[in-house]
Amino acid sequence: MKLGFACIAALLATLSTISTIALAQQPIVIKFSHVTASDTPKGQAAEYFKLLAEKNTKGRVRVDLFPNSQLYKDKEELEALHLGSVQMLAPSLSKFGPMGVKEFELFELPYLFSSYEDVHKITDGPIGAQLLKKLEPNGILGLGYWDNGFRQMTANKAIHVPADFRGLKLRIVSAKITDAYTRAWGANPQVMAFSEVYQAMQTGVVDGGENALSNIWTQRFYEVQKFLTLSDHGYLGYAVIVNKKFWDGLPADIRAILTDAVNKATERNNQIARRDNETALEAIRKSGKTQIITLTPQEKAEWKKVVMPVHKQMEDRIGRELLQSTYKTIDFKSQ
């Protein structure tokens, strides 16, 4: 009987050891959620991050991707990250204003950036790093910025000059600055989740909206909008963020590999963004489903003139010092 108990004890000890080893071999799972399609620049960059993370950690990390709002709509994502239900997100920069980090609304200012090079002077420099640091008190660690493109305007009427906006219901992101410049043009801003936009355009709940060309193509907005105005009136980008507690709890070597993977995915994303917005415009043109309007220099100047006062109006909200530093960094010209 004693031998039997000894055997059972040994067996239990062996099973416990096997269980411990098996548990240790389980991969670290990163749920990465975002609201755009897999074939957008962000979607492709997320796929590349997954590839690098899983390959370079030799299977110690598994990245599960959830594009197209499969798990959460826009407003729900940040709460899910805070609760640890997901570990990584790549939300639009406008999302941080409503959560109290208003400085990020700098990126919402109309006609602030005239090129990707101007954008990267901010996102790749000290100002971009300082902004990401402001997320940490909210339990968020910023890992980088991903371009999407410059905002264009779609609508069910032709928009050439600001007077053409009068009375239109336009879908916007939830940001005070976006609301302000939409009203300055004479339109009525309508805040709604990105996943709801196509149906809202199709049914006439909204008359139009603003987006990067890659989103207009992949979300098929061009099918339910009669006109596309190439306005380049604002920048649309994302921040790659992670739950700080989760990140800090990772082994140091894993963190280093994942940081490298994010950096390489960032470079890939920003290359793709330029290319895909160009190919999206051509694809939309070939579809024949929407009329493309190219603004004359005079028309574009009118758009800009009407919304430039928003910069001054929002100076206190963003921070005068931050705004002036940005102007100086990119050599901003208001005219």
C-alpha cells in the first residue's frame, strides 16, 4: 500500500511537471484590433507585424488580427484596451482628444500639412515622441505612427467651393476641430462609427464624408457617393498603441523583438500608404461610379481661407506652444 501511495505521488509530481512545461510553452497571445479592411495600408502593416513577431520570436508570440471592427466599434476599442480585452490597437489620432489628451487634435487641423514629409517631421521627431508620452498616464504605450493618407471629400453633390457645402450632412470623426472646420464650410457634422458609414451614405442618413482614398476604395464609399473632390484638406493617420501593463510584463527580449517588428511594420505601412492611395484613385476613376473633381488653385485657396481661423480658435485647446513649435518645424505658411 505504501508503495502504491509512493507511485501515485510520483505520478502526480510528474504530471505537475509536464503541465508546468506545457504551460510555459504556450505562446503569448496579442489580440490586435482595428477598424479598417485587411487590404488597407494599416491592414497590410498589421499583417506584416504579425509575420515578423511570430517568426522572430520563434513562436513564443502569437498575434491574432481582428480587422474591420470584428471585435469592437470605434468608441469601444480604447475601453477594451484599457480592460486588457485586446492588447494592441491602431486607432486614428483623433480618438485621443475625447479621452483627455487634446494635444493629439493637432493632427486634425485643416491644411496644416502639405506633404508626407511635413507629417514625418512631426511624427518621427521630438514632438511626436512627446505626444505619445502623454498617453502613458492612461495606461497606454505609444509605439509609433502609421500614415493613411490625406483626406478627400465625397458627397452626393459636386463640391467646388465652400458655398457648395451648405446644408450637407457630413460624417466626421469625434473631434472638436473636425466639427469646427466642417461647420465653417457650412455643412452639418454627423459623428458615427466608421463601420456604419457605408450604410449611412447608402440610405442618405449622411450626404457625404471625408476620408483617405484607400478607405474610400476598400470600404466602397465610391459606390454610394456621386462625387469625389480631391481636396487634401487634412491628414489621416494612426497611432500604434499597446496596453502598458501588458507590455511592461513581457520578457525584455520579447519586447525588443516586438519593438523592432513595429518599427519595420511602420516603415512598410508608410510606403504602402503612398502607393495604395495612388492606385485607389485610379481604381475609383476606372469604376466610373463617381465623378472626380480636381480643385483649381483658386478653389482650393477658398477652402483654406474659410477654415484657417479654426487654427486660432483651437490654439488654447491644443496648446499654443505645441502649435507654434509645429509651425516652426514644418515651416508652415497660412497662405
